[in-house]
Amino acid sequence: MTSNSTSPRKTAVYVDGYNLYYGRLRGTAFKWLDLIKLFDNLLIQRDQNEQLIKVYLFTAPALATFASHGNASVEAQSAYHRALKAKYGDGFEAIYGTHSFDKNGTLLPVYVPGQLFDRTLRTRVWKLEEKKTDVNLALHMYRDACKGLYDRMILVSNDSDAEPALEALRSDFPHIMRGVVMPIRPVVSGAAAHRRPSGSLAKQADWTLSHLSDDVLAAAQLPDIVPTKKKPIRKPAHW
């Protein structure tokens, strides 16, 4: 253990940025999210003598060509990451993967309602894929465990691809408590679930949080203007 029985449990959070964005933040007013405050609040509510040491955000740089707001989307992402770094210094780190796409387009089968899959009926589409994020996240968690940096690790994802990483941590470092926060909307009575919590991740975790509510996200927003040593960083207008 990296802490004795009375000192706060050193805790790190590992965020799958695209899973958080597309699973919970896209289309909401909560994209200017203060990740550190969000998880500080969560640890206070848990009341488990846990101390948040660092939040890691795993993502890839936005591409203007494919973004809804073009260059403004690229600038917004950059401003967001810089704002978190300016406010929290070493307590926040963004780790970037890449994007991959076929410049000539990719042939994929056409979906026709009421008809069976036909591999001969295909159309050419843009297919954008994020690369390295899953591997970066898994390796970072495992290497941090090897170094004995933290007593507790929290994964923020609903992607079952992260199951092997959690399984390896459970097997090789059973003393490290593993939490999973699933960035999906709460289930509303009478309405279809937006996304279902990943059972494969839950079975590898010591505890799970199956959704993030609007109230929780609203209580953890960055100020509209984040001061820095130079020019202040402003919340993007379209956010």
C-alpha cells in the first residue's frame, strides 16, 4: 500500500474523453466541465478518506474537417484543456492519441430497413476512428499501479474494451480499489435508456456509479473566465 491505515487514500481518475463526451456531454450545457471538482465532490460524498491526486484525460485532438463547428471546435477543445491545466497544474494531464481516416472513403454495407444484411450492397463513407486512446489508458493505469502511485483508481468509461485493464489490475494489484463511473444519463421512468451500463466493467470493479446526473454536472463547471499568468481563457461561445 502507498498509504498507511490513517492517511488519506491516494486516488487517481482515468477519463476516456470520447466516451465521456459522446456518452454524456454532447448536446448539453455541461461541456465546460471541471473534472477535478467533479471527482473531488464525488470523493467527499463517498466519505472513504480518499484524496484526489490527479485526473488523467485520454482523448485525441479535434479535427476541424470533421467537427461540427470546424476550427472553432478545435479551439474550444484546446481552450478547455488549457483551462484545466491552468487551474490545477500537475493535478491534471491530457494524454493524446490520434485519428485515422481513409482519404478515399471506406466502403460499408448499406442499411435497408426490413432487409437482411447484403455485403454486395455497399456505399463509400467517411470513417473516422480514434486511435491509441484505449491502449494509452490501459497502459497508464497498469504502469501507475506498478509504480505504487495510488491506493485507488477510478475509471470513467462505459466502454467494455477497458475490461481487460481492470481485470489485470484486480488480479495483479488486489490491494488497489477500483471504481468505475459510467458517463451516461440517468434512467427516466417510462423512457428508453439512452445507453445501458456496462456489466463487464461493473464485474471488475469494487464499486460503480451507473450515471452522472444533470445536477452533479451543473455543480462542477469551470468559471466562464479562467485566469492564467498571461491571457485569461474564456468559455467557448458555442459551449
